Amino acid sequence: MMNEIKEPRKPLIYYYLIVFLAIMLFNALLMPIIAERQIKEVDYSTFMQMVEEGKVDKAEVSETENSILFSDHDEAVYRTGMIQDPDLIERLTGAGVSFTGEIIQQASPILSFLLTWVLPFVILGLIGRAVSKKVAQQAGGGKNALSFGESNARVYVPSEEGIRFSDVAGVDEAKESLAEIVDYLHNPERYREVGAKMPKGVLLVGPPGTGKTMLAKALAGEAKVPFFSISGSEFVQMFVGMGAHKVRDLFNQAKKKAPCIVFIDEIDAIGQSRSGRLSTNDEREQTLNQLLTEMDGFEDSTGVIILAATNRPESLDPALLRPGRFDRRVNVELPDLQGREAILKVHASKVNTDPNINYTQVARMASGASGADLANIINEGALCAVREGRKIVTQEDLEESIEVVIAGQIKKNAIMTEKEKRIVAYHEIGHALVAAEQTHTAPVQKITIVPRTSGALGYTMQVQEEDRYLLSKTELENHIATLTGGRAAEELIFGSITTGASNDIEKATEIARSMVTRYGMDENFGMVALEKQDSQYLGGGSTTTCSAETQKHIDKAVVNIIREQYDKAFNILSENRTKLEELADHLFEKETITGEEFMEILEAE
Ligand code: ADP
């Protein structure tokens, strides 16, 4: 782990000054009142009576204040007004009262010193600490919200057990790129000899959870240099100019600690392109300008290397990306099959696992999962083992946890009617049968009609034998046919349709639409881009780049593609109707069947 070291705070001289003034005020105004309260006022006759009864121990006659302070044997202090009494001294002497000219001390000098000077300091100090802690907590991350403009970069000093490149699996290209920087930090002369300069900035680009932050930490761990980590959003401040100040402060700190690595996570928070904004945001713009200036400002030899991560590279300002600033771009993509297997193994090594686990199989099932997803799958598997009271994690645990990640937990007491269950069984077998009959689609791994908490009443898990980078038009069409297979089976068998296909419809439409607008797979449009994806790594929407007239045609083309595939699926199912019924009955009985069982029944004569 990395050890976090906080920057020492600046001396809070003002804070102490305020405390000091408060204590002065306290002593000047409050203490006399408190002291006053402890003196009991009595009348002169009571005083006389007490003297006669021998109750008075000491007395202090104050002519100036025209009063007598006296105490009894229990140390209680009284005061009385003085009247002209020529026999007073005689009487006091007679009663054995010791009377002096000094004021009677109400408490020992040490105690009163402690009470008036030390205690207030302690109390105010404690309150001050508690308040500043609270403020810091609210500001998040142990920062002091009152220190406007200071960069809150946390400094990590890599310890021996810090994150290393070996902990980050499956992103070999990215690691290679960063390993060069480690080498530079260790042997700068080698590079200087040739005249080679290190990139000032490295931009890590990729979908969320692929290990960008981890790579940055591993780089610091390998290079054994200080590591400043700050999130882009921390630069966005309420007051104009504060963000820029923070940037300046961060770079000043970094230069003092060089060689070091500065890591700015989510840099798109400040690095967004300045053009094309609807509203101007002066603060953000100033911060970005300051960052640009700072990056230009330092020499190559200072040894400060800036790393930044983003999952929205398209939104970054071009000025930030030009050589001399972030001149190296490292793509950290979703891991492929081998990568997934490696990541699973890295995380599995931290838990007790069954040595017979087939990680390739698990990795195959988790297609499209990011590093963070895979870490989560291992953890869910471990939790599953604990739940069942086992000490080791098995293959089944991991498979179950993939399903949990995909479809949510098993719903314990969901009650489906017989009729509904039968419809779901036909629906799922419809998908699987259409998939199996089209040679190009991936084999079915598992079919289940156990309801899940995500709302899925059943699902068919398909597993790709290998990762696919290119998909042909036929493959996409087959995929759409498979998606429509569920609804087609319902219609074929029951003659009516249900709401169960909404998710399939969504997915099929998305594929068909992309085929027309982005992959140029429609004869009428050809290779024309009709839509632009908004964010490469975050999924989400797309923007049409065509006229309303053309959009009408697009919609029509999409409908045609899906209708065609639906008809194809319907035909496949009606040709194999007996198999469909046999398989659906089997699934209805058993609720979960594996891919092998499915194929056995399908291929049996
Ligand atoms: P990002 O910054 O890209 O969003 P992180 O680096 O924060 O992702 O990764 C989140 C978590 O996912 C890490 O703490 C780690 O457990 C896991 N993880 C992600 N990618 C990998 C990888 N390539 N190898 C090992 N673990 C990974």
C-alpha cells in the first residue's frame, strides 16, 4: 500500500491570536463576575452575630470599598457593608478573629492561575481543533476548506509494498510505455547523452475501471519518486482565480520535490475544450490557461512528469494535447480474453481459491468486463464462498458472481405463475435455438428462468470463444435475429406477445441503427456517416449529423432490418418447432440448463 503523507499546515498565527484575545476578554469580563458570585452578601447585624458566635475566622476591612470581607471556618466568603463602628477592632480581637489588610484569597494562587489562564486555552484549543476537523471532513479527503487556493494534492511516498506494475495485468502496451519513464527517472544521463527528451505529460485514456489510476500509482511505485495525486474537479473553485492559484501551488510543490510524478485524475473537469461552449466559464478557462502555462514553464530537466487520466479524450482542449504538453497518449482499453484471465489471476491470488479453477473459462464468460468489474467478480465470488460457509472460492462461485454482476442476485421469493414461467421458458429457448441454428453466433453457455433482482425473468448466457474486433454484416444480422428469437417463440407458440422482450428490442434497435448510421451497411446510404457517437468510452448517446428528411429514411431502414431478422427467427423456430417444445419443457422442469444439455437435446434424433 501507499502511505499517505500530509503536507504540514502553515502556522495558524491568526488563529492563535484570536484565541488569545478571547481569553483576555474572558478574564477581564467574566472572571470578576464569576468570582463575585461566590461571595455571599450579608447584612452587618449578621456579621456581628457571627463574630459573637465565634464563627468568623478571618476578616478584611476595606475602607476604600467601604466593606468588610470575611470568611468562616469552612472557607466560605461573605461581604457586608461597613458602618461606623468604633468598637469593631475590639470586638474582632475579642472573638479571636484574625483580621488583616490583605484581601482574602478565595482559592490557592496556582489553582486560580490554572482556572483563569490555562483552562480557557485548553478548552478553546479543543473546540478549535474539533471545528477545523469537522470543516475538513465536510470538504472531503482530510483537506482544510479554509485554505483556499492551496492545492490539496496528496503526496504518496511509495513504500516497499506499494502498487507495482506486476499488480496491473492485461495492459502490457500501456505498461511498456510507462516503463520507459521509470527508466528515464532512474538514468536520466542515458537520455541526455543522446539528446532525447522525455514527454512532459502522459495522458492515460480509456473507459472507466481499466486501471488508469492504478497504472499511475504503479509508475510512482516503480520509479520510487514522490507521487502527487489530485483530481481535476478539485481545481474547479467557487471564486474566479482560485483554481489557477491551486495549479500554481501544485506545480511549485512539485518542483520542490522533483523528480516526481504529478497525477491529475479526470482531467476533463478542467481541460474541456474552450470552443463550442454555450456559456463561458471564466474560472475554468483561467484554470486551464494556468495549467497550459505551467506545463510550458518548466524545463525538461526538472524531472516533473505529469500524468493525467480521462475517459473523455474527445472533449479535451486541443492546446492541452499538443506536443510539449501531453505529448504522449497511452490508451488503456478494456482487456481482451488473455488480459481478463491475467487480471482475474492477479486478484484471485489475494483470496483463497481452488487450484482447479479454469480462469480461461471464467474470462470467456466475462466478456466486455473491465479490470474493476473483474476485481469485483472475484470479490463477489469470495463473498459467495463465505455465505456458504466454505473456506475456498470455487469455479462455481465465480460463475455465479458473473451472473450476479450481469443480472443481479437471485430473487428469493418471486412467485411466477405456471403460465408465466412457461412463457419465459419458451422465450429463452427461442433465443438459444435461433443462436444455435445460425452457425455464426456464439454457443450458448447457460439458460435459466430463475428470476433475478435486476428484473430479468430469465436469460440466455452466450459466450464468445474469442474476442472479436471485426464483425461482419451477417454476424450483426444474426445477432439481431437471436435477440428477436424470444418474442418470435412467444408468438409462434402462444399466438400472443408479452412485455418480456423490451430489453431485446432496445438492443436490437441499437445494433440495427448503428448498422445504418455508423457502419455504412445500408445500400441506400452507403458509406456516409449519419451519426456521431458522443463519447467513445462512456457509451451513451449519439448525435445525428443529417437532415430530418434523411432521418425518416434511417428510421425506415432500421425497421426493415429488424423486421427481416424477426421473420428469419420466426422461420427457424417454426421449422424446429418440436425441438423448441422439447427444450422449453425441459427448461421449465429444471429451471436452469447448461449449454451442453441444450446441445444434447438439440442434436438427439
Ligand atoms: P480507472 O482509473 O481506469 O477508472 P482504476 O485504476 O481506479 O480505474 O481501477 C479500479 C480498480 O479496478 C483497481 O483498484 C483494481 O482493483 C481494478 N483494476 C482495474 N484494472 C486493472 C488491471 N489492469 N489489473 C488489475 N486490476 C485492475
